[in-house]
Amino acid sequence: MAGLQCLRRLWLLVHEPPPYDDPPPGSVVAMGQEIGRKAHLLFPGGVLVDEEPWQHAEAAARTAALMADGRVPAIFEAAFEYDGIRIRVDVIERLGRGAWGLREVKSSAGLKDHYIDDIALQAFVLRGAGVSVASIELVHVNTAYVRGADGICWSELFARLDLGEAVADALVTLPDRLPAMRDCLASATAPVAEPGGQCSAPYECEFWDQCTVDKPADWIIHLPYLSQARASELKALGIEAISAIPAEFPLTWNSATLSSRWRRRCAPVSATTISGLSPTAWRRQGRSCSWPPAVLRVPRKPLSSGPHSSPTASAIRWPWSRRTGRWPSWRGKRMVERSAEGGMVGPFWVVEDGGKSSVIALAVPLERADTYGDMLTVDTGHLEHRSRLARRGAPALRADGLPTAPVWSEYEEWPRGRVLYDGSSQRFVIRADRQLHRLGFVHLIATRFYIEGSGATILPDDHYRSIRRVPLPCRD
């Protein structure tokens, strides 16, 4: 999959691989792995190939032995190799008469386009290795499932989607894409690749910092709402820094505001004037203004340094006392009051609303939380919750006292994170964008989730990266 995303990433993973580390508890990757383990319950009697990723030969030998044993109905993390490609399959299910079913497990709520390429590559290797693949399914989380009083019913939590036809179509073109990858790996040096959208889609690249070390602090990739066409024009002009964009270059009002700020290298720019033009006058002159006018705070240093970041090894603990005996939770469009005993968990954002920092959260009490190993959290992700809020519309959100950011911005633009409860240490854990590691933000988040008494631990998660800056809240 790395080669389908970026040839440079493929080369670096093979020739200069980063050290292997288990994902930290409560991280997005860790929760995805936990979902994979729970999916094993759908295949009673299945056997896990538990050799480590670097023990591929041993894992392949064990897989072959288990396939030869007719008493084994399913194999988890089965290892195969064909034509120089190594894979580990989430589940292969014995179907009878020598046929097998390929089952790919994902923690998402449904099919995503890049899953097809991933599964097609696995099917290519399996068939090349002599495995008769009779069916191909995606096993994903069923968002319509409601947990009953007796706990989680895992067979109902997961849904299975037949992908046989979609994978067959992808297999037609897949072999033609492999020679370029082999040529890349045979090269003595890593290929040159301009950082861009492929660095985060479909997966975050491990080598982002390495590939962007020579980029300016105000790199144009951080400019919100910059279209691909405009970015290409700037690249053709040899412009990489926001501060170098000419004042006459056609931009949206928000982008022009940001560019003007960088050019002047000063404190806040008025939200009502840029070169004497108000947002309304900007539109009257035929300029585009697709989004509500806002002055964006942009760091003068890369995201990994400067006043907006925190030490990478920080674990900030802060005790909070209860500010109120009740907390709001959402049921449809109405806010109801419920007991705040025990604190809450769930995903959140910190957005700027009316010049102040505000928390948008899906906060759930511990007794209604979902279990992932030792962690309590919520199945609902940021994208799903933001989509629900956006569908309600700005007037409804305002009427309920919520910021309208979900309506006019993307879910990855604002600093975000997730609150979890670690049952082993009996502490709350806040995994968040590094921008939110300052005590003012930690206090704001903890107050929203009613984390009290025992306090909380805040840790980074590289999946949470944002392009917007929010003002540090003032402590009461």
C-alpha cells in the first residue's frame, strides 16, 4: 500500500525503516488493533499467527501448517509472500473443498476507496501463492448497532460487506502498477517527491518531518482553502512561502487575510479590512469568499516547535475540583441534564468562537462508554460526529449554544483530541493535538468532560494535527 500512496515512502520504509514501536494505549492505531482483535470473536476456533512483523519467514511457515490442519476454521494474521510482496491477512476463513475467504477488518463505519487497493493487493498475493480465494469481505463497525443491557454483542457490532466484484475490477490494473515499485526499490537513492496531499491520504506518512525539513515556516500548504489550481500557479512562480505571495495574487478573502498577516509579520490584522477592502467589498469586486471571514492565527514556527507546542515527552497532570454538579449531554437536538459523577470520555475539538476558545465534544459518561482493552472510550469518530453537527445547520447549533465551526470548516482544521479512561491506572487520559498541551487548554477540556479529583494525563497523538490556531483560554 505504501507504494500505491507514494514511491518515496515505499523506498524509505524498505531501506531506512523507522524503529518499530507498539502504538500507545488509547491512540487511534491502538484502538484499531483492538477492533481487529474483537473481530476474531466472529470466527470461533480461529488460530492467531503471533510471530512479529519482522519474523515473516516463521509466520509464513506457521500459516502453511495451520492451513494444512483441517481442524482450524480460520487463521488470524496469516502470512504470505509472492513475487517479492509480503502480506499479513487479518483473517482467512476456511470455506470447504480447499477454498478460503479473505476477510479484511477495519475500525471504520464502512467502505473507503483505498480499502479496495489494499484488499486487491492481498488477493493478488494469495492467488499467486496458490490459495483458492472464493470470497472477499470487508468486516467493519456497524454504526446502527445499539448495545443492550447484557453488554456488547460482537456479532451484531460488526457488519460484513461483499467486495468480490470491486476487488476483481481492481486486480485488472494492479499488475501494471507493480513494475514501477520494483524499479523504485532497486534504486540506490530515494526518489524525489514533492510533499502534498499524498502525505496524509490515505495514511499519515512516517517521514513527513524528514521530507519537509527544508520548507519555510509559512509554507503555502498551511494556507486554508488554497485550491489545487492556485497552489500549482504559485509553484510555477517558484513561491513556497505565504509571506512571498504577491498582494495582487487572486485568493479568497480568508487566504488573503492570512497572506497579508505573514507579509507584515505583525500582530493581529483587522478582520474588517485588508488593503482597505471589507469582506463585502471583496465579494463585490468579484473575489471569491466561500467561507465566513475570520482572522486565522498562524504560528511563526513549524508545528513541532514554538510557543504553540509542548515537550514531546510531556505528561501534564493537573487536579480539578467540581465546578457544577450536573453536566449536559445530547439526545437529538435537545440538551438534557445528567449526573456528572465519574467524568466523561469521547472525541472533542477546541475551536475559536467569538474570539474565545470553545470546546465541541461528544461527551459520554463512563457507564455508557465502549471498552477497548483497558480503555473506556466512544466508538464514534471525529468525522462522524462533525458530520452530524454540520447536518443540523448553523442556526440550530447557535440556538443550542454551540459554535458553528462544524458547518463551515473541515473536521481536521481545528486542534482536536479524545478523552479516554485507563482502567489499569484508574486515570483519565487526554490524547490531543500538541497545541492543546498548555495548561489553559487542558483545564478547558477537563472542565468540559468533568474530570475531577484524580485529575488526568495529557499525551500527544500524531494523528491529531491541525492548521488553525486558537487563543489560549484565560483561567478563572
